[in-house]
Amino acid sequence: MRTRFLIIRFLLAWLGCFSLASLMHSQFVLAGLAGQGIQVALTDRLQMSLSDWWGLLPTYGLIIAIGLLLAFSIAGWLSRRFSINAVFLYPLAGFVALLCIHLAMQPIMDITLIAGARGALGLLTQAATGLAGGWIFAKFRNQRQA
């Protein structure tokens, strides 16, 4: 039962993180188009966001899942070993995981695959989605313990 709850918690955290990351990517790209004077209708924004979510799922979604799995595993170990409050540790671990993912992609692939992360604000926003995923993971952990 505990393992199943852990898996569900992880999947919820990953889904929240990936969905936010995909949405932020789409909106940063659309903001770039709007900055060039291109009008994008609300229906087109929604369609692009959904298409990006589905299109990024097998690649970016998997990369985020691996990053969060590693980060949350280390955070869990640190929390147990040093009695660090998980409410702070898991969001920090998610933030660092997403930041590392993006910082590692550039030198490895010589390209920033997520266009929404090419600027400093976009990179910070992508990392913040990891913070949100970590918060979700920690929040459901606390609800289970209560």
C-alpha cells in the first residue's frame, strides 16, 4: 500500500510539473511571436498548448520524470538522514532538477530544446515548475502522514 501511494504521489507531482513546464514553454514562445507583432487568437493559444503538451510528452516528459525521480530520491534520503523538513526539501529538489536538466541540455546537445527556456526568465520559469512538482510531492506526503 505504501509503495502504491508513493507511485501515485510521484505521478501526480510529475504530471503537475510536466504540464506546467509544457504550458510555460508554449506561452513563452507565443509571447515571442506577440513581441514581433503577430496576433495569436485565444483558440490558437489553447490549441498550441495542447499540441505542445502531447508532442513533448514522450521526450521532455520522460526527461522530467527521470530528473524528478533522481531528485526526489536524493531528497528523501537527505530528509531521513539529516531530519530536514521535506516540505522545503522536495520543492528545492524539483527546482534544482529542472534547472540541471536545462543547463545540461545546452552543452550536451548544443541547443536549447525547450524554446521557452532560452532566456533567463524562461529558464527560471521552467525551474519553478520543478518547484511546483516538488511541492505537490511533499504536500501529498504530508496529507498521507496526517
